[in-house]
Amino acid sequence: MGKHQARYPLIQGGMGVGISGANLAGHVSRCGAIGTIASVGLCHDSPHFSIKKHNYFEANAIVIKEVLAQARAIAGEGGVLAVNCMVALTDYDTQVRASAEGGADIIISGAGLPLRLPEYTKDFPDVALVPIVSSAKAASLITRRWEKQYGRRPDAFVVEEPATAGGHLGAMTMEQVYDPALSLATAVPGVVRFVSEEMQADIPVIAAGGIWDRSDVLRAFELGARGVQMGTRFACTEEGDASDRFKQAYIDATEDDVVLIHSPAGLPGRAIRNPFVARYLEGNVTSSPCFANCLTHCRYRKTRETFCIAAALVEAFKGNWEEGLFFCGSNVSKVKKIEKVSEVISELFPE
């Protein structure tokens, strides 16, 4: 991707509010794949952040750089590190700039179309820019805008399948989640054709959503992908930054526990049905106060009809089963134990 090449065609997916922090991303990178730090909510447990001072945005920018430095120390020389920055964030531009200034090799960006991403990274030409898309149409729109306004092209595309991915999904409505047009089987070849025929470029297309084992990797390659992105399985590793109770929630989850919810961000999301989610689905959820103003479009902040997603994700990170929002991918029921990052990668690429 751009000037950066990992030993394995594998990206560890960005999982927000601390789930993929310095330790996970650093060890994934050290083992030869691309480790990804999720920029959103990193400062929630940092001494830099104070609710009383209302300094969430400033503190998060500081912590992004600190976490990148910590991950780099673990990754060692030659390790490739990415930061996932969500377009839907109020301080998206600040987080992107902090990531570039902090030494990120790659910035991966979704949860909206990253139409201005090159503007925020113009002083860092060596940082590879990778949009997350769900269709060739989205890839084309982004590419045209970047070429016209910035004279820049994406260095890769991550194609995410809403039907299997975790957290916020690449669909605008519940009906779109299982739209065959957004499946990897349709979207990956479509984006590959766009890259080769319209862009006439030699850049990788990365398949994301539902990637679990080697057979999934090989299937993605058959579709034309040159790499894969995996989140859920990496979340439940020894090196994962979340609490042991968070990881136990993954181990205990069954297929019937995985549900779709309307996120306060206005997007569909995939999570584990726990007491908090069960109450929400019944229309009977309570919420902690908003502490970050983190989303550009937040139904909780506007109407108080839902909940503060940042607060709920923090509770999940800490392992609060009763009050947390445990985002997950569709494969979470396959998690049976806590693995090591090196074991996961060796299983995917035994050669």
C-alpha cells in the first residue's frame, strides 16, 4: 500500500474505543501483518482527558500519537502500522492529522466517504490512504473526487461486507445489510474491475467481513482480492487491549446472541445481545450522559431516544456485561478460546 509492504497480506481491523490499541496493533505488526489502531475514543482512560475540562478532542489527539509510539516500539523495525479513522467523527480531521503526525504508515477510513482525506494528509505524502467501501460505485466516487481536487488516488481499497462485518456496517439501512450487491462475492470483483479497467492501476483490493480461517482467505483471493482484513478473531487474543471479561463475552457468544441494532450514529451495527442491548431492542434503555460529542450525527445527543455510544463502548471495553455495547462480527460464535496473535497468523499462512 503506497510505500509500505507487510510480510503477510493481512490487516487487523480497527476496533474502536480501545479494543485495538497499542498492544494488539504492535504485536500484529511485529508478526508481519498490518496492525491497526482505531483512533476513536482512545483517550477515554487517559489522564489527559477530563470530563470537567471538556477537552476530549484535544486529549484524543495527544493519545493517538502516544499510542502510535507505543505500538511502534512493540512492532520494531519494518513493522507496518495503520490507524482507522471514522469519517462520522466530529473531530475526523484532527484525528487524521494526529495519526499522520504520530507516524502512521497507513490511514484506513470508512463510516462515511472520506472525500477530504488527502486534504488532511497533504503534508505527509508517504502516508498511504485507504478508503473503506462497499461497492465499486463508492470507490469510483472517491477516486474521481480525489483526482479532481487533490491530484491523488487511493493506495488501496478495503471492501467491507455488511452481512458479516462487525461494529458499524457499510450499509445505510437495515435492508441494505443483506443486499447481495454488497456481498464480497459481488463487491470485490466489482472494485477489482474498477481498479484495473477504469483506474488502470496496480493497487490492492482488500476483502473484509466474515474472514476467519484460511479457507476464507483463499476464497477472497479467488474473488480477486490481494489481501484480507480480520477484526473479531484478533479482538480475542492475548495481546488484545480489551479486558478479560470482554474477551469472555466473545467466547460465550452463540449464533443466536448476534443481533443488528440501529446505532445512535444512524447506521446499522452488529453486537452481542447482552442485558444492555436486550433492553435497547425493547425500547427501554437508559444511558450515561454524553461526554465526548464524538459523532457529527448522533441521535442520542439530538433526541435522547437512544444512548451515548461512546459511554456504552467504554463499558464494554472495561468488561461491564450489564451496561456495555459489545460490538462483534458475525463469526463471534466461532471464538472458543483466547489465542495468540502469532498463532492466528500462522494458521492463516502456514507456508
